[in-house]
Amino acid sequence: MLNVTGLAVHYGAIQALRGISFKVSRGEIITLIGSNGAGKTTTLHSISNIIRKTSGGVVFDGQDISSLAPDRIVASGLVQVPEGRRIFANLSVRDNLEMGAYTRRDRGIRSDREMVYEIFPRLRERQKQTAGTLSGGEQQMLAMGRALMARPKLLLLDEPSMGLAPILVDEIFSVIKRINGEGTTILLVEQNAFKALGIAHRGYILETGEVIKSGAAGDLIKDDVVKTAYLGG
């Protein structure tokens, strides 16, 4: 479904990505793991064309999207949930969800909103509430729900557990598994490597802008180097 080849990105004289290549097959959960500054978020932003690539290509669902505008990438079915949620704080919960469907012109928006409320019942309870007054966990649910309103084929999740209490982390990861089980392919960036590898099919380890290791999630979670560097030994 997604084929990233030779992706390179510079911030001025600093090279953030050094020819990253990886694939995501339909139906998979793939996780990108690495420490702060490894290039995980830059990779997602490059795929979504939020930042300019120095070189490399991105093919999604058979289409080269390397030079497409971000809104057209969303319309093609590749949707990102950004780090830090980035909700519209002054809008209501319901209006935030409506914004997630801004590229759509079909008549299924209402039913999809009901689907989001079924996945995240707290959003239904707070649908008239100003989004900026939600808790951190509720804001993460809203960011994910907003992305689902775009009917993604591939969902890019950037640090969904950041700043959340452990019980909410469990809830968010349970929802990620459910979304995947219902047919949405997922590319997950997550610092909680143990949680990420626990639900992923495959993983890629990033270090200073390069892929240094990849494999089945079950193999990576047993790898001595991965355990020492990312799983607390």
C-alpha cells in the first residue's frame, strides 16, 4: 500500500533523513521506533508532504504522491494524526469532527460521525463542548476521530500515547487494534516501543535518520539490541 524509497530531508545544513526506505502492506500495523531526533516525525511529515523532501519517492496505493499537495494526499486516503493532537481548540468537538471530512462531498458524513461516537463514547457525551477544554486523553480521541472522518485507507499515527496516563494508553492502543481490525492500515510512530511492538506486525528501527534494523515485531521485541536500547533491557 505504501512504498517509501530513498527518502532524504534537510533542515538547512542538517540532514534529518538519510535515504530511508520501507514498505507498508495493506492491512498491516507497521511501527517506526527510535529515540528523540531519530527522524520518526520527519518521516511522517515527508510522506504527507508537510515538509519538502530533498530526494526520494513515496508511492501510495499505486499512485506517486511525492509532489501532491497535502490536502490531495488526504483526499487519496492517507491521513495523519499529528504529534500533540493539533485539534481546533476553539471549536466544538462536533465541529472538529466535521473538519476531518472537509475533503469529502459524499452523503456518508453523518453515519461516519456516529461511527466515531461509537468508537469513542466520550466524544458523543462532549460533542458540544469546546475542544480545548477536553482532557489530554479526550483530545487524543478527538484527533483520531477527526482523522477517521476522512475515511483513511492508511492512518499515520504520531506519538498517540504521549502525555497520557497508563490506563488511557491501554485504551488508545486497544482502539488502534480495533481500527486496524476493521480494515484500516496503520503506520505508527511511538516512543513506547514495548506497546508499539505489542500490536504491530512489523517494525523499523530509526537512528539519526537511517533505518538500522527491521523485522517482524515479535522478533524485534526479543532482539537484545532493541531490548537494551528501547525496551529498558
